[in-house]
Amino acid sequence: MTLNKRGDLLKETDIDDINKNMLEFNNLFHSKISKVFRGNMDNKYRCNKNQNKAIMTIGKYDNISPSTLGKYLDMRKGSLTTLIDSLVEKNLILKEMDNNDRRRYLLSLTDEGKKYFENQREIFKNSIHTIFGKLNEDEIKIFSENMNKIVEIMKKV
């Protein structure tokens, strides 16, 4: 048994269960849900999966730093720079200097990017509806409650 930073006892079986379930969740998420980001009904921009994920993340947070975006997308600096440049070129995002720190810049959606974001969010919502439509009302409620709890706990980690 180990102690966490607050001095609480951590059972190895609990840590093993978290590890096992995180790996399983990751596999299931990518095989069943992440594919939604691959879909693109818009022929004008032809965004790939990572571009779609970036648009959705920037749209959610607005004025996000590239380093934070890179952490959220699990991308290294070189790949992230290429991704950001491609979205600026497509006129979907803006790259502007941070008023509080001129050494860094922030990313936000252009008006076109906001329209694209709303369109993609609707596509994502419809896809989630289809994916989870196989579950009954109680299962959906339990899943939703548990996801809310997981997000709440992950913010503390």
C-alpha cells in the first residue's frame, strides 16, 4: 500500500483496477467513439481527425494556448505547429499575441471556424445519439452520471 499526497492510503488493487480500466476505456473510446472525429461532411475544408479535434477543443475553450492544445490532443510541438498552420491557412483559427505575455500567442476560432465548429458539434451530437441509441434509458442515465463524475475527478488529478 502507498500514500497519496494528502496521506490517504491507496490500495494496490484499486490502482491496478484504475490502470486496467483506463487502458480498456482508452481502447473502447477509440474503437467506438473517436471515429466520429474522422467523419467530415464538409468538402470545403477537408479537415482530418486531428484538425477536427483541434477545432472542437479551441471552440470549447477559446483563446487557448498552443501548449495547452498540444496537451489536450497529445501532440508534440512539431506536429502541433503543422496542424495550427494548416487551420490558420484554412481560415478556421486565428493565432494572436497574448496581451498579457507578448512571448506567447493564443488560438481562437474565426467566424468561419465558429460555423465549422457548430456544424461539427451537431454531427458529433447526432453520432453520439446513434451510438448510445442502443442503450436503454437507465443505462444512458448511469453512463451520463458516471461520465460527469469521471470528468469531475479527472480535473482534480
